[in-house]
Amino acid sequence: MRNDLATALNNPQKINPSLYIIPEEVTIDGKKILYLSVPESSQVHRSNGRIFDRNDDGDFDITNHADSVANLFIRKQATFSENRIFPFVERIDMREDLFLRFKKHVRLERPDHPWVEMEDIDFYRSARLFQKDYSSGKEGFTLAAILLFAKD
């Protein structure tokens, strides 16, 4: 069961982007419980292709409500500094050697990972390192991308 849960958490058809959560098995009163610590994420995740927004009353499917989805992205961007967009940073400002080394590690860890075959900009978008600011309409590399891959 524990491996099934870990597999589901890393399955992009179930949760995308994947959650890197390790289930902890706990025994209480002779019963096995799987404990998951799910921190607030800086990203908007899809569950089975749907986007949900959580509030005090429950989880609401906002997939087909463009304004609600945009507001969720804006809230996430305002909360997490690594999502701040720098529209004047370009691909040429990134270190190619670090990028290639990263892709090599991904390939060694999981040869069938989609990032292995992606073009650079598609990788950055997939990893949410290149985003669109829905409040201003600007696109660009995020602070996270700069910290990971930019030249010194």
C-alpha cells in the first residue's frame, strides 16, 4: 500500500506537478496508519486533470473558471518569493553546463523521464522555472531558475 501511494504521488496523470512526499507508516492501537505531511506548495497542482482551491468549507473544483485559476496563480506567486518573475533574464543568462549536468542526472536517475527529451524552454516551463505573471501578463524566468541555473 505504501509503495502504491508513493507511486500515485509521483504519477503526473494523478497529481501534476508531482508531490515529493514520503508516506510514514505509524501504528496506533494496533492499526497501521499512513501519515502524509503535505506542506503548502508554491505551485498549482492538478489532481486527475482538475484544479481545486481549498478554503475553510472544503475543496472546490475551479478547473473551468479561468478567473479563479488566475487568482490562484496570483496568490501563489505573491506567497512564494522563488516564483518572482524576472522578465529581462534570458536563456543566454543561464549556464549551459549546469543545465546539461542536471539533465544528465535526471537521465541517470530515470531514463524515461519527460525532461530528458524536452527542449530547454519546455523543461523550464514544465519545472515552473519559467512562468507567466497573470496580473501583469509578463513572462520570464523565476528567481528559482536564476538561483539554480544563472551565471554568477
